[in-house]
Amino acid sequence: MTSKKSQKSLVELRINGETIEVAFAPHKTLLEVLREDLALTGTKHGCELGECGTCAVLVDGLPVLSCLVLGLEAEGREVTTIEGMATAAGLHPLQDAFADLGAAQCGYCSPAFLLVAKELLEVNPSPNRDEIREALSGNLCRCTGYIKIYEAVELAAARMRGEAVEPATESIYGFEV
């Protein structure tokens, strides 16, 4: 006799542009399926209550907290994780800008910030600081004061618009970066 606990659902998911068949327990969240069943560990466990934003991924191009979505709900939808952000041509401009400005300290929250910012720049290629702050407001960072993250989004947006910009060489405190 098969117990309900051992039953798995075979689901076809579209992750980072690739169609994948995966079997998992129907009660698993998308976060658990990504990390445990697909070994896509760039998506991070945070609060698992939908309060910190650390587990954000893009589903059909929109930010979603993967800890609040069942894996079954992702069937037939396009899921983008941090592993799918770079292309064969290289890092996404946001990833380059985060690295150039040191916008990540421990880096735990970075995948979610990057994906949410990616969606913002696709919808609004010229966001102002308030729009960036609002878009990223669902993501918490325990290490930074957010300024470098906002600056990195501004830098990436400018680069993506074709503007020849370089990172500032001086921080708000007057020290060389």
C-alpha cells in the first residue's frame, strides 16, 4: 500500500528557458522544488512566510515569492531563477553593476534583488530612486544600507539604455570605492 506521503506528481516545468520533467510531492513549495529537486540553489530559503523576499523568482516575468507558491502551480509557466539570468554572452548588466559597486556583502539576498530589479527594468527602463526603492521594498537585506543596491540598479539601467557610464569612484562618505 502506498501512503499519501510517498506519492509524487510528475510535472513538466519550464525553468530558465528549459523544459524539465520532475517528480515531487504535491505539498512542496516552488522554493523546495527548485532547491531540493532541481538543485537550483541560487534561490534562497529565508523566512518561509513571505516576509523577507529572499526566495523571489520570476514567474511569467513577474516577481513571486517561491515559498508561498506550490510547485504544482508552476506547471505551464515560465520560471526564471538567478541561474537563468546570465546568458551565453555573459552576465546580465544588473549582475555586472552589483559586482562593480559592491552592492552585495554576504550575497544571500542578492539573487532575489537581482531578479526583482530585472523585472523593474524590463517594465521601466528609466526608474527614479523612489521607483527603485518601491520595486525592491519587498526584499530585505541584513548587511547593507540599500544605497549600493539602488545605485547598482541605476547604473545597470543607464548601461542598458546605452549610456556610457562608469561607477562612481567616491562613496557618500567621501572614501574611494
